[in-house]
Amino acid sequence: MGQDLTERAAALLSLGRVFEAEALLAERLAQDPEDVRAWGQLGCCHLRADEFEKAVEATGSALAIDPEYVDALIVRTYGLRRLRRTDESLAAAQEAVRLGPEEIGAYSALWKAALLNGRSDLGTRAVREVLRIDPANTWALREHADSQAAAPGVEPKQRAEVYASALAADPSSSGLRLGLDRAVFRMLRGTRWLAVLSLVPAGGAINLFPSGGDGPELPLPLGTRLYALALIGAIWAVGAWRRYRKLRAGVQLSVRSLVRRMFWARLVLVQAALGTLCAVAVVAVPWTDRGVPQVVFWVGLGPTLLTIWFDRPRTR
């Protein structure tokens, strides 16, 4: 009958009925103060109620009865962490991992404690071990992807590949989807810089803003215009090739999906196209006067640079 109280309390706790569970556990412990599982469940109740001192006390009672009770160590880790007893929380988490090397909860507690103690090495180990136990674990997949994507020198394409790989293992993860969308948007955003770079040889070839009136005679020779067009083509060939060659299918689908769903994604592509078309128009047309190509040049450059600056916070 006594054990039934502990089982009923555990069921109530799983339903979020914390105070009802706590009352049953108090009744059970009055009957048998040596019921280690009841002490552990009571620690969970206190933790859920943000009574962290009581959670530490309850798990301490459980561990006094059974020093190898992993669940109590896990709850104790969280309680100590919330009390800012950082060293003790890390020691409790490491003991939980030692005693329960196949317990995902122990590694999650270790990750939390390591985060508070600035031990990124232990945090990385915790995520790696969770993925060893459960390769499709949502939390671990996201943490692993986030850490890889945040590594120095990782380009948007690589970030997108990381998130796409993780999302393939857990397609329902909204966090991974958001990470992939952000990485893809940064890739698309880079196309506007290709448009800006395309305007440089265009403006240089026709010398749109000559000083002292010593610009080349207009219209430009066909050879000069073809050379400038070739430079624009090279900028796009090299830039787009570096960003988009051999993209995995998941990233390609995300590019198309994001363009359909996100106004800013469509806008950056429109501006990249507009800037490039303006650059082509500046050098392809045999202008006899610099006034019109100057306007075309600024139509391509001005709005693009303005929105590159404006939408920067959305890509951090």
C-alpha cells in the first residue's frame, strides 16, 4: 500500500499536479522515512515549485539512503544550479554521469551545470554522449548544430549544411528549421554583394563620375563593353559557384521554401537581380551621354546598400 502512494505521486507529478503529489509523498514518508524513491520524487516536487533549498534537502535525504540513486543526483544538480552553488552542481552532475553512463537525463544535467561553470568541454561531451545514446534526440541535435554553426570561420553555406543534416534526423524540430532558415537567408543575402561588385566594373568602364571632364569618349567601344560584361559574368560565376555548388538537397529545398515564405528573402533576390541588370545596362548600351547611366548606376547601388545595412540585425 505504501509503494502505491509513491506510484500515485509519480503519476500526479507527470501530470503537473505538483502539490497533490507532494501531499501523497509526505504521507508515504511518514509511513516509511527510508523510501528512497519517495524522497527523490519529493525533490522533483520542490524543484517544480521553485523551492530549490527544499529540493536539495530532499535529494540529500535520498542520497543518504542510497548514494548511487542517479535520479536524485540529477534533481540535486538542477537545485544546486538554481541556488548558484556551481561547484557542487557540477560535482553532482559528474557523479550522475559516472553512475548512469546510459542516462540521457544525467548528461542533460551535466550540460546545464557545465554551462554555468564555463566548462564548454564538458558541455560538448554531454551533447556527444546523448547523441551516442539517442542519435535522434532533438535537444542534442540542436545543440550540436548550434555549436558547429557558431564555430569561427564557418560560412553561411556550411551553417546551412549543418542544420540540414540535423533536420534530416529530426524533421519536426522548429529550432533546427529556424537555424536552417537563418543560414539560408544569409546565403541569399550574399547575392546582393555580387550585384554591388558587378556595378564596380560597370561604373569604372564608363567612368561615370570623371574628374575634370577627362572620362572616355562615349559611346564606349564594343570591345570595352564586352570586357566589362565578361567581368560581371566572372563575378557571378565565381561568387555563385562558391556559395551554391553541390548544395545538398535539403538546403536547395530550403532555399525555395524560404523564398516562398519570407518577404525579405524575395526582396534580396529582386535587389540582386536589379543591381546586376543595372550594371549590365550601364555597359551594354552604347550611351552617348553620362546622365542616364549615372541614374541607372545609382538605382542599382543605392537601394541595395541601404537594405544591406537595414536588415543586418535580422541575420545575427
